Amino acid sequence: MTIFVWIIQFIFVPALAPLFVGVIRKFKARLQGRNGASIIQPYFDLFKLFKKDEAISKDASWIFRVAPYIVFAVTLVVSASIPLFTLATDTILNSDILLIVYTLAIGTFFLALAGLDTGSSFGGFGSSREMTMSALAEAGFIFSLLTMAIIAGSANLFDIAGNVGLAYDNASLSLILAFSAFFIVLLAETSRFPFDNPATHLELTMIHEAMIIEYSGKRLAFMEWASANKLFLFVILAVNLFFPWGLMDTLEATALTMAVAVLLAKVLVLAGVIAVIETVMSKYRFFRLPDLLITAFILNVVAISLLNTI
């Protein structure tokens, strides 16, 4: 049964990640008084890219060619290693918080290498900015999960999700601070406002799009799909670790169906929050972004300090 749950999780995230992106776009369109594209438009975009021919620079090495598959594979591995629906089983893969953090970091590393590989000035520009932000965001990411691990008494994500719900009476302020820090990191790691504009085509301002500017065809499709997967994964981590209600203790079909429904409801709420932020805020200048990430780190330090006083 464990293998069955692992396979379902392996499929669930990449199957619904493009839909989640479409939902955010639809929310933003409604907030701006537009109808917007269909919520399934990202699927059509991916299908169109898979059908297109590729144009690869003669200066590109094997890194440029394999990076999209590695970045995409990383998101699949992580999707199978986090609590999505149930706490009744651990996955085949280790769900330690540090392993999850550094597995995601592998994807970021190869994404930055791909941006540098062809020698494009815009790709190098984006990779440089991405690594600068990642160096600051990783600290906030790790310390947010560390706060949860201290509260739960375990570094395993399944144990954290199972125990955090019981800690709101004694550690509610620390949890709120840790969630605030994690949400800032979420926006940074997934290239959302105010850190980056996922829809921009201005080379001097974009970060993620600059790194994949040399890609086309199926490799660009895998990069875009991996980006959607990463956004969906971070949102799932946010709602299931900090608000673990709805995660079931059994593997019965009825319980799993209910868990999926609760997960989708929580995800929709956070999608609405992201849409509101991207509607009312503009992209910050790059040199203001470290201040936000340092703020996330400070929030985590305060959260951990408060735990020591309990």
C-alpha cells in the first residue's frame, strides 16, 4: 500500500501543477476586472511547446541539454517524499527536512548552470541573480522547517505534519512567525511577486525567465512544467506542515478522497492569497529583495527563541 501511495503522489503534483498556475492566473484576471484565459490554458501551452522544434546554441554543452530533465526529475522526487494526503505511511524515500531542502537545491543549481552554459549575457544575468537570492532564501527555508522540527520533535516531514496541529495551544506565535517566513521564501523560491514577474519578457528585470531564455521546444516545456511543480510543492508544504488538518491516519479510499478534497480547498485559499499579492504589489528592485529574505530569517530566529521560553 505504501508503494501505491508513493505512485499516487508521484503523479498528483505534475498532473495538477499546471492547473494550479491556471487558477492563480484566473484569480488575478478576476481581480483586475478581466475574464482571463481558461484555467487549463497552461496544459495547452505545454502541449504546444512539446510539439515545437528545438533550436539549441552551438555553444551549448551537455549541461544545457540535460538540465531540464534533471530539474523536472527533482520535483518528481520531492513530490513523492512529502505528506500530501495521509500520515499512515512513510514514503520509500527519506522525508528528512534537510534532504528535501538540498534535493530542491540540486534543481536550482542545474537551472543556474543551464543559464550560464550558452554564454548568453541575459542567461548569466538571471543565473547570477538567482544564486544571490537562493543563498539568502535557503537560510529562511531551512530555519522555517527547523522551527517546525523543534516543535514536532522530529526532522521527518510526516512526523512534523502529524504533531504540529497539537502544538497550536502552546506555540501558536512561533508557528505564525515561521509560516510568515516560509511564505516569503515560497515567493522567492518560486519566482513570484515581489521577487520576480513570472510573465515578464523584459530581459533586464527577469530572473527565472532569463535563465531559460535560450530554451525552446520540449526542453522549454520541461522547464516550465518543473517551475509549476515547484510552486505547487511549496504551496503544499505550506498548507500541510503549518495547517495539517485534513491529513488522514488511514489508507481507506473514503479517507483519501476526503484528504484530497481538503488539500485542494487549502491550496485554493493560498492561490487566492498569491493572486491578491501579485495584483496589489509590483516587482521590487533587485537590491531591495535581500531585505525581505533577511526579514524571513529574522522571523525564524524569533520563532525559535520563543520556543526556548515555553
